[in-house]
Amino acid sequence: MAALLEVQDLAFRYSRDSDVFSGVTFSVEPGEVFTLLGPNGAGKSTLLNCIAGLAAPTQGTVRVHGRLIDEYSARDLAKHIGYVRQHIDVTYGYTVREYLVMGAAPRIGMFSTPKQEDYDRVEEAIADLGLQALADRIVSQLSGGERQRVAVARVIVQNPEIILFDEPTSALDYGNQIRVMRTCKQLSERGYAVMMTTHNPDQPILLGGKVAMLNSDGTLAVGDADETLTSERLTQLYGTELHLVYVDEADRVACVSSKL
């Protein structure tokens, strides 16, 4: 049986430039967390764009349920893949509730209106992300961090099988970063496949599951987080001395740097 998401021998390049990445191969199953870790410019966001059908790879394939994503219409693909980008631009005066209910669009007929279950899902997402105080505010007037949380809630309303997060904590304070990480974990426990990019090695440590380390030369190393993440690999990945140490107070391993 085919995996939920299969990426095979994927490569991407801009015009005549050298490959941003090449030979990228992995699969993701329902309920699995897959964290893509790497430095700036390694191609993490570009890889997500290829998986979401927003960029065309120069080589390789992306399949959902064994079917090439090019064979899906945009509407049908949105039933399977949801995408939370780094930057959320909303130009119209929608309230948060109005913006969230639009997440149900891929599952609503062209001439249909949202059903009660869609509005119920909106309220659940508002509660999950702690957005009660923002629910009636205009999305375009929110801060970057607030918009990011709203975007995560909208993809929950969309209810796809695979959720792609492009650095979902980049604009958030530390408390909200932990809340989003907790939400990602909860989504995987509900059966969603969660794929996330990050610069922060502590996030795949917290989330567990699989991790893929995308190096600046465009190559990818994939494996279980607890086996793949090592001090040596992280030091090489980021070009600075890093250590994985056990922290008694947190009852887990954490990534720390040497003295400045």
C-alpha cells in the first residue's frame, strides 16, 4: 500500500543556477510528525512549495495516496494538503471567525454555504489556539504573531490529511511557540500527518517522530529524531559548535551552544 505522502528523488533549481536541493526522498504516514531542519537558504520552504504543488521540481515526483499531485485539481489537492506559510497577507476586512470559516472552502460545493459542522470546527479551532480574544477582530489589523496563530487555526478548519507548516513559530514569543508545538503534537495524535520546517533543533527534539536535516549543499539525511539528531551532525549543519545535553529540570535532551 502506498504511503500517504511520497517524495521521490526530488530536485529543484532556479533557471541556470545549481540545484537548491537534489535526490530528496522520504515518505510520511498518517499521524506522523516530520520535521525539516536546516540553515537559511537550504531550500526548506522551496521543498514545501513543491509538495504543495506551488512550485515545479526540476526532477522527481510527489505523490499523495500513490497519485501524482499534478493529477489533482487545486481544490481536490487542498482536501489532502493544508499549508501554513511564514507570512500571512489578508487585505480585506474579514474578522478572524470569517477568515477561519473560509478554511472549509475545499470541502464545500461551489454554490453551497458552510454547514453547522464547519462553524463548530471554527469554534473548536479558536479554543485550541486560544484565539477567543481575537475572534471578532479584523485579521489585517493583527500582529504578525497573532496572524500566524490564526493561520494555524484556519488549516485545522480546512481539515486536510497532511498539514505543512513553514516555520510556524518564527513570529511568535516563546510561550506561543510552545503552544504551537503542542498543537502540532495534538494534530499528529488525531491522525494528521504534520510536516514542519524550523531552524530550531529543540523543536524536533520536543516533537519526536522523523527529522530530515537539509544541508546547505542540498542533500538530505532522514531518520528518527532521537537517532538522527546528534551533536556532531548539528555542529556540521549550522557551522557552529553545538551540544545535546540532558536537562534534569525538563527531563529531556536540549540543544545548547558553546560559550560565545
